[in-house]
Amino acid sequence: MGSGMAGRLVAGGFPVTVFNRNPEKTVALAAAGATVAGSPREAAAAADVIISMVADDAAARSLWLGETGALAGARPGTVGIECSTITPGWVRELAAAARARGCDLLDAPVTGSRTHAAAGELTFLVGGEAATLERVRPVLAVMSKAIIHLGPSGSGAMIKLINNFVCGAQVAALAEALTMIERSGLDRARALEVLTGGAPGSPLVKMVAGRMTAPDYTPNFHLQLMAKDLRYAIAEGRGLGVTLATGTAALGQFENGIAAGLGASDIAAVIEPMRNQR
């Protein structure tokens, strides 16, 4: 996702400096015109805007904080944009750390896939000050089809977790339904036409159904990351007095996928342990 986003910024004419913990992932961006930095601090040193896209709270913390972190190199007035799917609590902690450096922070996780990132068709879900968003809107615009301001700091992170909780529940339910179809003797193609053409047929269900039936588990959204998002969402729900029972059930199915060695596969692979269970 981050590579596609950075590629859009380079193509849009922005001067871009990139850092990745795996230097091999910066080769194509360097060839396209980006500068490669040796640390987050180095990448941030001359930046007006710092954008992070990593896997989880721990990865984001290591990128932003510490002696080699981005905030250590950020100049006062810089805007940080955290696009990772992380917890609202960490967002608020990071926003406070940014303010201490004289910087502003937006939490702006995205909806969309790697393909959408490369095409500049992401949707940004933004939390933070509206005035700060307006300062960086041109930067987000070249990467997106929509920019939605949800409210104060942490709002983007919260709605992203709610969004992914619903997606995870849908994918787990689809996997169970498709397993029933396959074992029942129904014509699978016709049965799926009923599901995907009717009320359950969300864009996600249609897309993942195709991958499950192919089967094609080339990672578009890693199964292990969906499990992480469900864990975060369940914890946030608990803090609000909401028990995400369907989220907990879905998490169990994704954890089965991880136990089966499918964590690095696409979320559609969650069906495989069900297919193999008798």
C-alpha cells in the first residue's frame, strides 16, 4: 500500500523521500525519482509532510518515536499523516508527541486495495483538525478518490477499525456459507449467483467469492492483518461497553487460518481450514 501511495506522489510531481525497513522495496521508487533515506529521521528531516503506512501499533511506534524516529527529525510546523490501521489510543499518544515537537498530526487510514493505492483511488478516513487537513489536502488528493473528515484525533482510526470489523465478519460468514454450498451438493456457481446478486452481495463479498472459488490467495489484504484489525476492534468495542460477538467469532476463523500457515495469504484463504475440517 505504501509503495503505491508513494508512487502516486512521485507521479504527481511532489519531491518524495522514502524509507522502508526492507531496502529492496524502495528500488522501484528510487528508479521513479524518489530519494531513499536510511532512517525515518533522515526521511523526515526536510519534509513538510510525513506519511506512515505500516502494519500495526508496534511498527508505527518504532517508525515515529526514538532517536531514529520520524519525529526526531521533524521540523516545527510539519504535518504527520498516519495512514496505518492502528488503535485510537496510539493515535492520541502520537498526536501528543507531535504537538510536543511543534507538529500537527492527522490519523488518515484508508479503504481500498493495493490496486487502488497504485491507481490513486483510495478513500482517506481522517481524524484531526479540519484546518490541518486543508493544508495537506493536495497531497492526499493525488492518492485518493475521496477524503472524508470524521472528527477529532482518533476518529479516522476508530471508523477504520469498525469498517474492518464488518468486513472481517462478512468474509468469515462467506467462507462458512461457501463451505456449506460445496458440501451440500448445490451447483456452486448458481448458488453463488443467488448470494452475490442478492442482499448479501456487497462489493467485498463479490470480490472475495471469486478468490475463494478460483482459488487465488495472492495477497491483496493479508489474512494475519485482518486478524490484527479484529483484535483491535474487539478491544475498542470492549472499552465502549460493546461486545463484538460476531467479530470474536470471525477472529476465531482467521486465527484458524493463521494456525494453518495462511497468515501471509489473502483473507480469502480463511475458507481453507473450513474446507479441510470434517
